[in-house]
Amino acid sequence: MSSPEERANESNRHVIEEFRASRGEVGGSFAGAPLLLLHTTGARSGEEWITPVMYQRVSEGRVAIFASKGGAPTHPDWYHNVVAHPEVVVEIGAQTRPARARIAPPEERAVIWSRQKEDFPNFADYEARTDREIPVVILELA
């Protein structure tokens, strides 16, 4: 059986390696962005997956992540994984913590999503590219 890192695509594998080597700092398209590594259990496969995603600190012990998939018409695989298996593991910086994922309800989503688009305008571009509402997922850190 392959490791989660081996199942990641080549660009994600590079980001994961760089993230871990530099305790959470990466270059390229993620340079300067708050990034975490999300460990999920596959909705269909049951295997562990690791995906780098941008996050927003919402409050002490809570962060939000965004199922934008660059504005694609479908949700990213990790989103389906957290819906099926909300118990996840999160790497932020040099810390690894268990967390529970939940989909933000409309009122909570609106505030967080607005701030994300303001702080990172590319998220507004993602929203403009798709007809779907981009889910905001709250990770409650243990």
C-alpha cells in the first residue's frame, strides 16, 4: 500500500516536502499564504490523503478552509472526504493536531468568505469562474 505522500500529485508532493522542511513556509504560488496540510480519509477508498490548502484563522482553535478548486465546476476531492469522514488531522507550521471538520452555515460562511476574498483576491476570481457556491469548511482543532 502506498503512503499518503505517494498518492499526492507531483505538485502537491513538492509542496508537502517544502512545507515540512521549512516548518510551514513554502514558495511558489503559496508564498506568503497561510497554508496547512490536511489529512483526510478517502470517501470511497478509505485511504489517507494529504492536501495542502490555504486557511484563515477564525478564532482560537478554529480555522476555515475553502473548497475552491481554483473555480472548477466541481468540489475538490478533499471536500468529499471531510463530508464523509469529518475527523481529520491538520499540520500547521510544525504542529500536528486532530480536528473535526464541519461545513459553515450560510451566515458564518458569508463573513469568512468575504474576508478571504478581501485578503486574497484570487478567491473572488475562483468564485467568478464557477456556478457553484464554494464551501467554507471549519476545522475545530482538538
